[in-house]
Amino acid sequence: MSFKNKVVIITGASSGIGAAAAKMFSKEGAQVVMVGRNETKLSAVAKQCSSPLVIRADVANDDDARRVINETIKKFGQIDVLVNNAGMAMKNGGLLGNDMIQVYDSIMNINLRAVVHLTSLAAPHLIKTKGNIVNVSSIGGLAPPIDSGSTNYCISKAALNHFTVCAAVELGGYGVRVNTLSPGPVKTDFLENAKIELDFDIFRPSTMLNRVSEPEEMADVILYLASDRARGVTGSNYVNDNGMLIKKP
Ligand code: NDP
């Protein structure tokens, strides 16, 4: 899966799945563009990549999103892969939570609106390279939520899944593939960042394989979907969840 001479933008590259993907793409020869807000974390990951372009940006900010694409084109002249990985959840992100509609806006702005915006900005460049997009969703977008406080997160990911299909239809004629990865629980800072005081190991018994995943396992799938090996794969949703979706309660 060589990505030599390929320019790969990864949002949320400062942590977890995005950081693992940035390191793996870099190892496979890609020119990596790392996007995130936390400068310290971005720098730490960047040290493990080969000459990455690091762009400190909030994907939900329209000017920042435009800057991500413009700086990438200025430096490399092309975009081959866009990994829309940046995402978040919030504790009490349900209908009965405080400030419900503000929480809805925050989650939808990052998990959906920013993806739609970045995709539209990258699309003309991806058409030129016959490139592709990988959207990082969640099994929360495919099944009823495991708790009552994640309604906003789950609907953002369900909408993201359908956006993948719509974008795959719209861009397929230009040779651009668009796919989704839907992870189950993955050991990252995700819960901590959402202020949810749970250890990922709590999800083990809810999976067929009695385990939770490491970020590198998700990066493996992202690289596969972004590679020429997946040249016939578009509009798909790849579930990687240790069999959580198929486990009966
Ligand atoms: P982390 O919290 O470890 O990483 C989230 C990343 O998103 C960080 O790099 C963060 O960077 C970035 N990010 C969040 N908001 C913004 C923003 N507004 N602008 C730019 N970057 C942003 O979690 P994961 O690695 O686990 O999450 C990655 C993706 O995987 C998410 O989309 C999540 O929904 C999905 N997922 C995760 C699961 C899990 O169990 N971990 C399960 C299913 C799906 P920074 O703070 O620097 O801005």
C-alpha cells in the first residue's frame, strides 16, 4: 500500500485514530497534512511523521477549513486523499441535557457540517487526481445508542453515513471514491475529551470478541480504503467493532 507522492489530509491528527493514521500514511511514503487544534499534541505526533505539513485549525470554522485546503495546495499542489476523522461527543448529549440545542449545534458542526464543507472544498482537487475520501463515523450511526445521552452524537454519525453515499454518487462519475469507516470502541482520549468518566474496557463484554480496539486497527482500514487495493470500493461503510453490532443483549 505505497502512498509515495500522494498528498493525504487527515483531520483530527493530533490524537487517537487520526494520529495513528498520520503515522501509518507517513510510513507508507505519503506527504501527510495534519490538522487539529491542539498545537502541543500535533507537534508530538508530527515528530513521528516524515516532514508533515501541520495546520492548526478548527474544522468547524469556515475560514480555517478554507485555509486547510489552500495551504495544502500551496505546499504540495495536489490532494489525493481526505480523511475526515475529526469528531467529538459530549456528556449529556441527549434531548434532556442542559443547553440541548447548543450541544446539538456543536456536535453537528464538527461531526457533519465540517465534513460536508471540507469535502466540497477538496472535491475539485480530488477530481484532478482521481483521489478518494474516508469519513470516520461510528457504529453509533448504525444502531440504537448504548446510553440515553448520546442522541446528538448518533444522529450526527448516521447523517455522516448517508453523506458518504450521497458524495459517492455525486463524485463517482469523476473517479473519486468516498467511503466510511464505522469503529466500535477504540482506546483513545475520546471519552475523556467528552468528559465521560468511563474506561473503554467496560465495553469488552458487549462485543463478540470480548475486546476493544487500538487506534492502529482503525488506521489499517483507513489506509486500505484510501489505497488502490480498494479501487472498486465506494459508498461503502466498513464496520470494525469486534462484533459489537451483532452481539445480542
Ligand atoms: P480523540 O478524542 O482521541 O481524537 C479526536 C480528534 O479530533 C483530535 O485529534 C481532535 O484534535 C480532533 N478534533 C475534534 N474537534 C476538532 C475541531 N473542531 N477541529 C479540528 N480537529 C478537531 O478521539 P478518536 O481518535 O477516538 O476519534 C476520532 C474519530 O473516531 C471521531 O470522529 C470519533 O467520532 C470516531 N470514533 C471513535 C470511537 C472511539 O471509541 N474512540 C468509536 C467510534 C467512532 P484537537 O483536540 O487537536 O482539535
